[in-house]
Amino acid sequence: AAGVIQSPRHLIKEKRETATLKCYPIPRHDTVYWYQQGPGQDPQFLISFYEKMQSDKGSIPDRFSAQQFSDYHSELNMSSLELGDSALYFCASSSGTVRAGELFFGEGSRLTVL
Amino acid sequence: ELKVEQNPLFLSMQEGKNYTIYCNYSTTSDRLYWYRQDPGKSLESLFVLLSNGAVKQEGRLMASLDTKARLSTLHITAAVHDLSATYFCAVAYFTGNQFYFGTGTSLTVIP
């Protein structure tokens, strides 16, 4: 079965650079979630989209922005990168909101900021 | 403030032993999920618990939900080394559109 696809899987950037992560949800899933997980930490919610509209917002820095496109894929844009942004970024998708069903997670994108 | 707490945070147990991981959450919810994560890997869905009294079992793992106590448990029976991983519970609430993750329990099963 098709899963959530994230790209790139690994990314190395310098401080103050910009990075873009992409997420392709499971076919027919209309909701996308972004989570950030630092080493040894639990996943921290950044933002979610339902039917291309932002549906919830968590601890996403102002330097970050995200959107969901007409084909339901989503992109997370990160600017002015800081060392503390180094983490594993997960995208998850669901059919409907969290009230409707469970989240399925992608393999993650590992961002390293030097 | 919405909180999801797990205990213990770290668990080292011998093969063949039984143990329970606890997940407490601060606000009423009837949707609780358990995930497994191996180091550097994605989150794998283990159980979906959608009502009070729900009990699900898969192999050596059994999860239950008590919505009145705001408590879920993940019971491990006769642990084997392959169960070594970090286990997260996650809660969905009536408002908003996100999962709130617990602090995680890092389980190490010693041969």
C-alpha cells in the first residue's frame, strides 16, 4: 500500500540558509500534519492542513511557513536556519481530521544545520 | 494546558518478563493511539483505541483505554529483544487538529 512520501530524506544546510521539505500524503488523504522531533524528544506539532486550509498551529517558528497544494501535497519552508532546527521532521497524513481517523507517518526528513 | 505524560520514561527489562507502560492525559478524550519508534526511524502505528474500555492486543502487546481515569496502558507480556524501541502514546482532542504525543518510553529488553 502507498505510504506517506517525504523528500528529501536527508538535508544538510548552513546557518541562515533556507530549506524546503516536501510531503506527499497517502492517496485520497486530505489532511497533512508536520512534526519536529529533536534527539531523544517526543514529536512536537508544528502545523496541520485540512483540505488545503490550515487547521491547527503548534510551536512553529515565525521563520517557518507551510502550505498544502491543490494535489494535497505539502511543503514546509524554513528560513534563517539555526543550529537548533536540526531535527527529524515528520509529515503525517489522514483521511479527515484527527476526529475521523489515525495519522500515518512518513519516514521523515533529517535536517542537519551546521 | 493539554498534557500527555508517560511513565516510566526509561524501562529496562529482561526477556520473558511482563511490564506495563502508563499514559495519562489531562483533558477528556476518547481517541488514543500507541506508536512504536525505532532509533532514527518513523512512527509505526500499533493500536487505535476509540472508546472507553477498549482493549486491543497484538502479539505480546496489549493496550487498553479508560477514558474516565484518562489513562491508557500498554502491557508487555513475556518480553523479547525485538520489542526494544521507544513507545509513544498520542491523544486527539475535540478541538484543534493535531495529535498530542506523550513523553515516550524507551524500552530495552535484555537477553
